[in-house]
Amino acid sequence: MTLAAFLLGTVIAMIIGSAFHFWKGGGLKWLLVYNLFSIIGFWMGHIIGKMLNIKFFLLGPTYLGFALITSLVVLIGGYWLSMASVETSTEKTNKK
């Protein structure tokens, strides 16, 4: 894995995270969280794709197809898990 391939993969993952943020909205904190989820999922998918030798849409040394799919799965799963703990202010006052 070259430095250029690593940087390109990270930029692709950040584009996915930023597009998800554009779709779902939120502040700067959520932009950083979505990008972190996307980068972790992307490189996790690349490593799994390389270990299992799944050659679906290669981009140089990067297993892009499996990395994109895993990035989206981790991003959506992370979004779902992070939204599970969010309560509205009315729910907080009703509990008291």
C-alpha cells in the first residue's frame, strides 16, 4: 500500500462521510463523527477484502468495492447507534 493509495482511500471515505452529513444534517461534531465512522469502515473493509481476496472493483492496491460497502454499513450502523441515545428535551422533562 502506497501513501498515495492511502490518501486517496481516506479522501474517498471522507467524501462518503461528508455526503452522509449533507443528507442527514447536523453540526460540526456530527460531520467529524460521520467522517470517522466512514474512514474506519472504509479501511476495515479494505483489510477484510484483502484478507478474503474479494476482488470487486479494485482501484490500484485498494479493494474499493468491498471498502465502499463496508464504509456505508459502518456509517449507517454508527448513525443508528448514536441516535439511540439522543433524547428530546420534552422526554427528559417527562421523566422527572
